[in-house]
Amino acid sequence: MNEDNTIEVVDLTKKFGDLVAVDHLNLTVKKGEIFGFLGPNGAGKSTTIRMLCGILAPTSGGGSVGGYDVVKEPEGIKKVIGYMSQQFGLYSDLTIEENIDFYSRLYLTDRKEARNMREEVIRLVELERYRHFQAAHLSGGWKQRLALACSIVHKPSILFLDEPTAGIDPVSRRTLWDILYDLASKEITLFVTTHYMEEAERCNHIGFIWKGKLVAYGTPTAIRKDLMENEIMTIRCRPLQAAFGLLKQHPQILDVNIYGDELHLVVEKADPLIHALSEYLQGKGITVDKIEKIEPSIEDVFVAMSREDK
Ligand SMILES: Nc1ncnc2c1ncn2[C@@H]1O[C@H](COP(=O)(O)OP(=O)(O)O)[C@@H](O)[C@H]1O
Ligand SMILES: [Mg+2]
């Protein structure tokens, strides 16, 4: 194993009956980096995490986490990782402080250390002022911060977070990401799953899993540059829906997606189309406010890849 790699996955595979949930997955995550594991629902993200946490045995293949073998040393892995699952077990009848206290005493036998860590993590997730609030009454964003606090009381060197930002509001998502950066700056390796594409841009490396297979892996910049064969144009125009309908039918446009109040078009070459499309839409009674070629976002790339139906 390469010393710099905290996580190494080799041909990791999991079958449930006939279903191949994770299909010969290969990837590495370096110490102290934030690895974003992206993919739609059912792609195999949680199953991969469960195997890497030593909870679920692979059907074949394997890897190592923190120097421990996924197949042979799952107990060793549990000592060095934290795992915030999709349904993290908070006790709704306990307060924030009592929840953290519970987990710190579960993991740490030294009472003084347990108390110190409780105070450290409660500060880190910025919940000190609310420590006596009952977990049942917390909003989604606060619950996730509490779950995060509970999953790091034992100072793991590698933290697996399974959709930590799912279903929480944009401000809470940002706050949670600030905390994740804080952890990464303390040399904790983060393995984060999400289906929010814009969160991909925040990671050092990302992997995109699709039907159990890793179909893209690299830095966000490299993925944007290398994986997009076509070009992207953006159009702001009125009425948007009518333009969407027209452009969907246009022979030179490969795909159209609505992004807020703009359309993103996938085309082979954008430059020659700027003038022509503007004329075309105006001829159909559409007011074009803006039309230009843009760099693809990670979302553009993955939408394009998903449409190829690999
Ligand atoms: N314990 C299980 N038994 C049978 N099928 C499962 C089990 N766990 C997951 N699956 C299936 O494996 C696939 C991948 O699931 P999962 O890893 O949870 O995806 P994701 O986390 O990306 O949404 C899905 O089709 C899911 O239904
Ligand atoms: Mg999942």
C-alpha cells in the first residue's frame, strides 16, 4: 500500500442476489483530503461506505482503510474511522449535550477525556448555546451537526459521511461544509457522499458512481476539462418554457436543461451557433437577453454522462 493513501479500493464488488450494487470499484483517497463520492439514488454509494467501514463483507475484491484490510481486519478499521450514516442514531428524548455525552462515553473509557472531547466537539459544531435543547426539537441542519459531533468524539482519522447534507436548507449545508473544511484542515480524511452536484466543486477529488460502476474520477477541474466531449451554451430568454420546447426539437442541440432562469444547451461547437440560435429564437417571438458559451459545471458533465446510459 502507498503510505499517502488512507483509502485504497481494489475491484470492490457487492452483489445482492442478481443485483450488482457495487461493481469492481477502484479508487484511492489520500490522507487529509476531501473525497466526494457522487451518484444518483441507488448507485451504490452507501453499500460502498458500509464495506469500507467494515460493516458489510464484500462479495469480491477489497481494499484497505487506514492501513487495515477491509476483508480481514474490519475490527481494526472501526478504531480509526468515524461513520455518520444516512440515518444516524440520535436519541430524540436526550438533549444535544446528553447525546454527545452518550457517544463520548461509549467510545472513550477515560471519563475526563470523554468530557473534554464532548466540550471540544460541541464547540466545533457551534452548538454550545443550544446544548440543553432536546434532539427531537432540532431542525434538520442542527440534527446533522449533532450527528457529526457524535461521530467524531473518538477523534477518528478518517470520517465517512453518508449524505450529510441531504434534505437540509442551503444555509445549513454551507455551515456543515465549513465544519467539514475545518476537520480536513486538522488532517482528518473525509469521504463524503452527496447527490448535490455543486458540492462536488468543494472536494479535492471526486468519484461518480453510476449503477455500481465508477464512471469518473479526478479533481473537479480535470473532470470538467477531460470528460466533456461537447460544449455548453447558456441562454437567458423569455418565455423560458417556450424556448425550452423549441430548442429540444432543434437538430443541432444535443440536450437542453433548465438551470434556474437560464437554459444550458449541450452542443458540439458553441461558437458558430450563438448568432444562429439567437436569430432562430427571435424569429419565433422569443426575447433573448443573453446567449453565450460557458465552461461546463460538474453538473453539466454528470448530466451528460447519465444521459449516455452507461
Ligand atoms: N441489503 C440490501 N439488500 C438488497 N439490495 C440492497 C441492499 N442494500 C442496497 N441494496 C440495493 O443496492 C443498490 C445500491 O444501493 P445503495 O448503496 O443504498 O445506493 P445509494 O446509497 O447510492 O443510494 C440499490 O439498488 C439498492 O436497492
Ligand atoms: Mg445511500
